[in-house]
Amino acid sequence: MAKELKYGMVGGSLRAFIGDVHRKAIGFDTRAELVAGCFSTREELNRETAEAYGLTPERTYSDYRQMAVAEAAKPDGIDFVCVTTPNDTHYDICKTFLEAGIHVVCDKPLCFEVEQAETLVRISEEKGLVFGVTYTYTGYTMVKVAKEMIATGKIGDIVSVNAEYVQEWLLDELSPENKGSDKNLSVWRTDPAKSGISNCVGDIGTHMENMVTYLTGLKIKRLVATTNAYGYALDLNANILVEYENGINGGYWCSQVAAGKLNGLAVRIYGTEGALEWEQHFPDYLKYTPRNQATQTLSRGTGYISEHAGSFSRLPSGHPEGLFIGFANIYRNIITTILKKKAGETPTAEDLDFPSVREGLAGVKFVHAVIGSAAADSKWVSL
């Protein structure tokens, strides 16, 4: 049975973690089929990946520009492309496919420069193209439940925000024998040529910024930051104080040298009538503390979740969901939106519940503001 949409991928070879996550997440949906790709600049690996997913040789491309032109010309060409390459290539690849009239889904951060992000916003909106950015964690069911609880006033007016995203994976770089050297920094994220002006803030700090905005609707007016590079080219740790447009403050911490933290994204929202707390390590649970009451732990998939967002749950309670489903929920809405546009229908607000190119632009602005503030001896920087 033919799928309703066809998609292609740039990057994401058999040896790439994130490309496999994208493919598996899309596979949760029965409506999209991988038919084209430019998976690697290494010819053999590109071919092996294409063969593993049943792609024909004529739709296995050695160059993404060739792929965009060829697929746009085919009557059965791809409807959207997934961009899963290092940061330095995002802008050119996304721009190429947008100009060819193809919908785009891109990993974050969106690109290096604010001007580049604004160009991608302009092209996608002028052409009426869907542009998703995979800020993955907003796809979790209990995050969506928290968003709905905040919107319906369950915690009252927000008075304070705290968020962190902490990991330990670069801790070895601070050991005496490695400190200040580049011998272990083989991962492309630590290379300015590949990552731009930031490592830690660009890689995981942008998730904090996006998550808080998604949950609360609060927009950052200005921020002040410190970063720590410990002798390396790019930041490995950052502390950030933000002021939102309504005058409320928030505190963010991101680090890749925090012992014992594997993938510790956590967000805490405090209001006049209570508080909410969610941790990525325990994504099926949401802590809710009503004012003057004991803390409740809400579990995904249960009958007492009255919020519509609970319908994003794909498994019964007690059966853990995870990262693949977070990605899959984002792709479900992207696929629905593309199908409705293809049919000449208007997507609903619920369909459009996925991170867009405008959220990608906000992330680029956030990175530049943080790095700019730290470089200016922690001065306030407006966004």
C-alpha cells in the first residue's frame, strides 16, 4: 500500500545516531515513506545506507543540490526532507530545498547567524512551506499536558521559572592530562568550524529556551550570562539569568561537564496557585503542587489526565514511552499539516503544534545573546 507522503533525508547515514532516530520516529506514522537520500559524503556509506532502506540507485544522491533539483522535477518527488547534518551545513541545505518548493524538517540549532535564520523564515513563509525544527522534548505527552495546565490557569500567574539541561559527556576533557588540549575533542560539536560560536548553549541550551517558551508562552526580553570554556574553543558550561517581556525572571543552567547527569533536561514553573516540574529522565511523570497542598505525581496514560494533550499518549500507563515517541509526536503533526496543505485545507492550531522555523530563529537569537553577554563581561543583552 502506497504511503500518503514521500520524504528524503540529507545526512543520517547508518553510522549516525540522530538520523536513525528521525527514521524510526517517522516510522511510528503510517503515512510517510523514505524514498530518496543523500546520507553521507562517503560514497560507500551513502550507498550502504540507501540499500539498507530499499532506495533505488537513481534516488540515491551524492549531492544534496542535485537531489533537490531532481526531486522537485519528479511527478512523485519527495514532499519533505529531513536535514540531519552538522550545524554548519543546515542553512545551505534548508535554503536549497525551500527554493525547490520542498517542505523541510531540520535539526537544531537552525543555523549559525540570525540573518540566515531570518532568510529561512522569509522563504518558507513566502512559499507557504512547512518548516519544522526538531526541538524534540516538546513532543512528550506530559510536556503537552503541562502546557495545557498552565494555559488553563492550574498554577495561576507565573512568578518564576527555573530550567536546566546538564550532561557529563565532556567531563573527561577537564582531567589534568587532557585539560586545554584538543586530543579528545573529536566530536564535531566542539569544533567552531562545525558548531559556530557555541557548543553547550547551541547544542542543549537552546532546548531550555524552547521548552520554557513552549510551556509558558513567555518571550525573553533580555538576558545576562556567564560561560566557561576551560581553555577550549567553545563553551562547556553556562549560567543564564533571563528577564521575560512581562518582567518575570528565570534562571537557566546548561553544562556538559556535570558528573552524574546523563541527559538532564528539567524545567520548573512556579505560579501564584502552584507549580509544575518535569524531567526528561522521567518523561512519563509530571509533578504538580497546588498552593497549600501536597505535591502530586501525575502519570501519563491514566484516566485522571483530563487535558486534551493526554491523547498524545501512545502506550497504556506503566509502559514507558521515550525519545522516539517524543520525535514521533512532532512528526505526526508535521505530516498532518503537510497533508492538509497538499489537499488545500487549512491546518488547525492543534495540527501546528510543532516547533517551526520561527522557533529555530528564536534559538539562534538566544545563542548569540548568551555568548555576546558572556563575552561582554556578563552585560545585559536584549533579544
